[in-house]
Amino acid sequence: MRYKTGMYGGAFNPLHTGHVSCIIQAANMCEQLYIVLSIGTNRKEIDPRIRYRWLYQLTKHIGNVKIITLTDNAATKEEYTKEYWMADAAKIKKTIGEKIDVVFCGSDYDEHSFWNVCYPESELYIFERSEPSSTEIRKNPYKHWDWLPNLVKPYYVKKVMLIGSESTGKSTLTINLSNYFNTNYIDEAGRDLSERSGTDLLMLSEDFTEILLQHKLNELKAAACSNKVLFIDTDALVTQFYMEFLKDPLIKKNKALSDAIDGLNEYDLIMFLEPDVAFVQDGDRRDEIRDNREKYSNRIKQILDEHNKAYICISGDYQERFKKSADAVMSLFSLE
């Protein structure tokens, strides 16, 4: 082990695999490594709590790594000039409280960088790096997806929700899109939970409560292992529609829960499937909805409108629906 105390810093906005390599190697070369997370309070950056968690999850098993934070109020990275440098370096040195033997940095820094100028008493150890910079990754994280650690990817996952009335091909399209985009999906939590009495006509109020909670939990878990996009089959507002249609005796309480979960939900795209394909009776679909498809489809739209949800309508045969939906999803990744 060559060094007693080392330091490696950056904004990690976002953390990428180049950072990961540097951190692992720096920790191997020191008795104690301090990671300095730079936070610009007046700059548009990823929430520092998220970046801190990335660093913590990456290093918590190592044992000789500590994370410290350094904040500044420069409006842009370019405005973070030497006026800040010496004062901020003094803060870091005071926090560490001992001689810093080595300062690590990547080869994207030069001899005039903050790390070299402000720590003349420390050795500068430069790791060669060939990966795109955080700046380039921010411009289009999906283009540089493989440079993102798995613990960072969920931050960038797009969420696409498919919604509509019964027998509009929603569930099949959800699965087809997830296969096409090589990712995962979550289906309706109510599909199984609504059949505990053999029919959804005899559902209990607590069944709706569980559906609402389970669906949200499924979404949180699935987003952690999705490939750029997560497809979601229905949500809390559709459950709200069925609470109304099936006359939930505790609809007031469950609607309050549904509204609360909806307040947490954020989607990058909502696709509403119009009821213009043939109605398929799979054994548990209601004749009332079959005979009044436009009426109930419009009621779901009304609920979406009441909750200020923007959505696009998808119509046509199954091939047209697939092509329109796939194109809409692709547009989410049309970044510079």
C-alpha cells in the first residue's frame, strides 16, 4: 500500500464507470481514501442526495472510504474559478484533518486543474481515462447507457404507461413493447388480486387497497432493473375507475389513496388505447363494458383529465398500434 491518505473528487453528475474504476483503484492504493462530492447550489445538477447515495452504495463494502461534501454557489462550472479554489481547498483539508499524501484525478484534468494547483504538497496521481465525460453522458445518457453503473441507471429510466378500457390490446401491447425494447414491464396488480372471490363482482374494499399499494411497489422494484424504459400496464387511476364501476363500499377512502399514489406517479409518456379493435371475451370481461365501450373509455379519459394527465391516443389495428406506440417511445430518446 503506497499511501496513507488519499483524495478523489468530482461532481459525479452523473457517476459513470470511469469514476468507478478510479475509485476502486484509489481505494486499493490508500489506507484511507476520501471522496469529495462537489455540489453547486446554484447549478442545475442531479440532487446531491442521489449522488451521495450512488457513492455510498458503490463504496460501503470497501471499508477505507469516506465521503465528504463540498458546496459552492458558482452559477456555472466555468465560473468556479480560482476565487473559490483556495478557500474550498482549505475546507477540505480542515475536514480531512491530516496530510493528504496523494490526490487522484482522471486524465481529463490537466496540470492547471483545481486538484493540482490547490494541493502542491500532495502527489498528483492521474488515471488514464477513455470513457465519455459526465458532460457528454448528460447530453444523452441513453447513447452512453453502457457507461452508466447499474446503480445509476434507474435514475434515467423512462416510464411509459399504457391505459385504456377492457379489450383494447393493452396487456399484449405492453409485453410486446417490453420485448421489442429489450426491457421489462409490470402488469396489472389487480389481475390476480381481483379474483380472490372467483369474480371481481365480489371484491372487498381491502382488495382495492392492496392493488393500489402493490402496483406502486411493483413499479419501484421494476424500475431498478429496467433497460432505459419501463412499461407499465395501467395505474392507480384505472383502479379508481374500477372502484367506481364495481361500487367499492369504501370508495371514499380508496379514492383518497388512489389520488395520493397518483400524486407520486410520474410518467414520461402515457398512451391511451382507443376501443376500436374487436372486443375479445376472455372469460372475465363485463358485458356492460362490451356494450358501452365508448362510454367507459371516455370515463377513464375524464378521470385522466381531472388529474391533469397528458396522454396520446393510440388507435387502429394491432400493427398500427404497435408501430405508433414504438415510434412514440423512440421519440423519448431523441436527445442531442
